[in-house]
Amino acid sequence: MTLVSFVGSVVWYTLGVKVLILYRPNSEHARVVEAFIKDFQSTHSSDKLQVLDVDSREGSATASLYDVMQYPALLALRDDGSILKTWEGETLPMMNEIAYYTFSAG
């Protein structure tokens, strides 16, 4: 797994599909989202997960581009940026659902 860290974001990439997580680190749902990410990383060796702070420039632009209205939001995206599946709101998907997209070729 390749891990690249920079301000407000942690990025993992490979070919095909990526899963994008948009959330606010300083919010009531931050602890749940961060635990989800940590658990996912520990149980799945995927490098297709991108985590963005909605309040960052990149996060805000991404949320606007994909019309995300509720946070946290998870988006399964093809390499061309088209959406395969979205989850919005406080109920997070099952990790196996996310793993399906991170291990599929799209």
C-alpha cells in the first residue's frame, strides 16, 4: 500500500476505481469516520482510498463538483471521475462494500 500524507488529506491510489471520503475533521462525526478509515486500513490492503477535509480548498471543490450535500460522504469513482456509487450522511457503508470498489477494476 502506498501512503502519501499532506495537509488535510491522506491518499492511496491504484488503477480502476478509487473511493473518496469527504468529511470535516473537527465535527461530531470525525471520530466515527477516522475509526472507519483506521479499521479499513488495518483489514484491507487497498491503495484506492482518498480522504479529504471538506473545509480544505480541494475538499470543497470536490464536494461541489459531485454535488455532495451531507457529510460524511463516500464516493466510488472511476478513473475518469464518473460516479459508481455514493453514500452520504452519518450512516457509513459496510467495509465490505467499500472493499468491493477498492479491489474491483471498475
